Amino acid sequence: MPDRTDYDYLIVGGGMVADSAARGIRERDADGSIGIIALEEDPPATRPALTKKLWTDPEFTFDKVWLNTEADTGAVRHAGLRASRIDTTAQTVGTDSGDVFGYGTLLIATGGTPHTLELPHDERVVYFRSVEDYRRLRGLAGEGREVAVIGGSFIGTELAAALVQNNTAVTLVFPEDVLGGAVFPAELAARFQKLYENAGVALVPGTTLERGSAGPVRLELELSNGDRLETDAVVTGLGIEPNVGIARDAHLEVDDGVIVDDRLCTSDPHIFAAGDIASYPDVILGRRRIEHVDNATSMGTCVGRNMAGADEPYDHTPYFYSAVFGNRYEAVGTLDSSLTTVEEWNEPQTSGVVYYLNDGNVVGVLLWNVPEQRDAARAVIDADGPWTPEKLRGRIPVPAGDR
């Protein structure tokens, strides 16, 4: 029989959710034992820095990305282990290597696996998500090398901006006719695209990757527009598939993610889920699954407290943010350029607010270089409509621009 290690609180997953959950547990329970089963060898890291500050802020050195979970909380981290099964009757978690861990309460925070493309298994192909992916991309970039970024997602556009600012020739391949066109109103999308053109990024709009092959020196990509592109490396940021297999196999309720209630508890009263995999009932936006850092940290803290008996609702509507070429934009809710939009900008159009409306109700707010207004954005979304452009203008103040 394999050895068994018991913890009062056991966390499956070793990322930012695990760090926040351990801290949340400690807010309620100073002494209970905490175990973390982590597939990654690296400790939890501040993941937004992997596409932002580590590339653009010389003062933000690599040592600043680490979160000191074990030192700060006393949690015991079991690195390099893949949790493969949950026995809900015995309240144990088994791993591929035969280890068995018992739990009083369990948190599933297994994150997701990046979507892949028809590309070779090659060190020069990076599906960007982890610290190890950052290390690898750093080694492939710079010194005038050429890197193709596939996809115009938030991660894709951040990586393109980061790479081109670090002596790398960047080609950005994306399906929209205009970069950001799926989420931004037309004029803003055009300005957004101009940022990349002015920085020297080669843009290939309206195009997807068909397949790629590896040569002895370079990679060759076949694009949907019929072009062939040679490059030194390829990086993608195409979203994730939530890792819900272990939850499904344990007969927990699963749909687009692991279904949890407003306490972040699953269909088993001893098991919680949080982060990228959790489908939760947002108090403003309704049931959804969110893959952004604010959700990971705030939900992690809440679920940790609840694991330790707090019984508190998760009532925080998270935001997401991006930062490219000196511009920071934040958003709450749904950004979809096919919705009706109402915009308010300062005179040089350096700062502005975009409201996204569906049947007269605000369902999303974009804050472009507008700091400290996320609560105001949440309030607009939560308020009853119908809204008119006249009622919305001035609702969230826009900073004055330089004259």
C-alpha cells in the first residue's frame, strides 16, 4: 500500500490560485496543515509579468515574479506530481507516481491546457502560458531574430508588443480584418492597430495558420491566405481548455468548467474549485468562467477562507487588463464590437471609456488609460437600463488630455 500524507487543506494545482487560497486559509486558520500538489517544478509566479513587465521594465527583474507561498503560509509544496484521481469516499487524491494524499477539504485549481495548432513538436514552438514558456521565448528572441505570433488575442498582442520592443522582428498573424476588431469599436481598433504598425510589427490580418513544419534552421508556416512564412520561432496565445478531467472522473458536476456555487463549493461539500476551471455565478454578469488574474487572486482568497469555514459568498466581479506600448486598458464584463457601443474620449483621444450595450443594458465597460474606475464600471453594469448615450456620457469621468 502506498504511503499516505494527510492535510487539513489540500490544493491540486500550483499557480496563483493556490498561492491566494493558502493565504486565504491562513486568514481563518493559523495552524491547519496545507498541502499543494503541483505539476510545475517552479513555484507560483505573478503571471501577468511574463507578457508585460519582464519585457518592458528594466527594474522589474526575474526574481520579483515569485510568490513566497511556502514561506508566508507554511504550506508544503509537492512539485512535479500530476494528480490523477480523487476518491471522494476516502477523501484522498492519488498521483500518477502512486502518491496518496488525504484531505479534510480539497481545492481543485488545475487551470487549463493551451490550445494547440498544426505545428511540429519543436523547441522553437511556444504555446505561451508558464514561466518555463517565458524562459524559452526569451532564449528564442532578441538579436534581430524573427518570431511569428499567431493570434490577435490579449496574450498575442501583448507578446507581439513585448517582442518588438526587445530587438525582435515580429510578424503577427490574426483572423480579424483589423487588429482588435472583435472587441474594440472600429475607430479604436484602427488606432490600436496603428500602434503596432508604428512599432514595426508586420501585420497579416484576416489570416490563420494552416500548418507548420520544422526545417534544420527555421520554421516554415503555411497561412490561410496562401502565403508561406519562414521564421526563427513561433509563439501562440490562443486561450486554454480547462483541465476538468480529474473533477469529471470524480463525478463532480462539470460543464464549461467545474460547476461551483456562490461559496465556490462543488457538488461535493468537501471539494471546492477556483480559478480558470471554475464556472461560478457572478453577482452582476451571471454564471461564467473567467481566465484572468484578478479572478484567480480574488477567488483564490475567498475559496481559501471558505475552506477554513468562513461561508462567504464570492461577490467580486473581476476585471482584466492589458498593457501595450505605454497604454493600459482595463475591462469589466463583455467586450464585443458587434454590440452597440457608446464612447467618450478626451480631446487627443488618449483616454476614454467605451460602454457595450445589449438591449439597452450595459454588459461591458472598457477603460482606456482611465485609472481607478473599475468600481464605477461595475456599478454601471449592475444598474438597471435602459441606458441612452446621453445618460452614459459623463457617468465615468475621463481624464483630460494634454492640450
